[in-house]
Amino acid sequence: MNTATLLNCLIIMVVCAYGIAFFGGYLKQAKTSPAFVWVKNKHSKAPKILELIFIFVFAYKAAELLKNLLF
């Protein structure tokens, strides 16, 4: 497996994990962020939709990483 491909997958997975934690409301920063509070008040489903998008991207990259490591 190429080092650049491995690094690409890992960086995207870390960003997605942070996005899942932020938009899921698990981080303290999300609860105090004015932009997050505004989006949540304006469109109550937007944070959950963004969280789901990050979950799907994380799962896709994890599967790609496993495929490249195993085969």
C-alpha cells in the first residue's frame, strides 16, 4: 500500500471523526459555538444530516483502508 494513500485515508477518517463528534453534540465546543447553535435553531435536522454524511464518509474510507491493507 502506498504511503500517500494510507495517509489520505487516515486524515479523512480523523476529520470525519471530529465532524461526527462536533455535529453529534459530543464536544464542548459544539455546545458553545454560535454558528452551531444558529444552525440548530434555524434547521433542527441539519446537524443530524451532517453527522450522517460524516458517518458514511468515515465508513467508506475505513472500508477502503481495510481493502488496501488486506489485498
